[in-house]
Amino acid sequence: MRVLRLSHEDLPSRRTLRLLTILIVFEAVYLVILGWKLPRHYVAAHWDFAWVGIDLMEVAALVGVVVSAARRHRSFNLFTAVAGTLFLVDAWFDVTTARRATVWGSWAEAVAEVPFALVLWWWSYHTPDLSPRGDVVVTVGE
């Protein structure tokens, strides 16, 4: 089993963690208010730009995955995590914003995108982190 050893300097401070906890509470309250206040139907002015934008971000993240893997760079973990997240977000919005006539196509895309996101996250988690010199920073434990 692989164990990554983190020093106290590698982790956020208690103050930072408290601030993040406060932000989580505010975000949760905002989420409830937003869910209550948002209209059920809304016409977006830049719908096409939004969808092209998320697909462009997916392509950019996948380019980062390929380049960082080819160079055996430590950013591989970051790019795989980001790409997986983008594909999951894409699947979510494909399905939740689909019209009745296109909902089955959106579900078909999600059936491909969600497992791909999980593979990318698996790579991110199971690939050893690399140091700035390219050395693997992993210790083997029990």
C-alpha cells in the first residue's frame, strides 16, 4: 500500500480550515436560497458560448493530461482531477438542461462521460505525485 507522508507545512493552517468551514456554511445557506428563488425557466443569452466554453475547457484539460503524462510531470494528477470534474459537470448539465426531445441523447452522453470522469479521477488518485525534479515522492507503508 502506498502512503504519502505530508508534513505540517504541506497542510492548510487551522485558521485557513476555519475560514473554509465558514465559507461552506455560507455556501450551503446560499444554495438553499438560490434553489428557492431561481425561476424554473430561463432564457440564456449566451447558451452556445457556455456549452462551447465547457467543451473547450475539457479539451484543454485533456491536452494537459497528455502533455504532463508524456513529460512525466507532477501536474498530471492535477490535470486528470480537473478533466474528470469537467466531464462530470458536463454530464450533469447535459442531462439536467435537456429538453424532452433530447433527453435520451443527453443520458447516452452521460453514460460515456461519467465513467470517463471516474477513470480520470482514479488516475489522479493512484498515480504517484512527482517532485519538482521528477522524482517520485512516495513511501511504502502497511
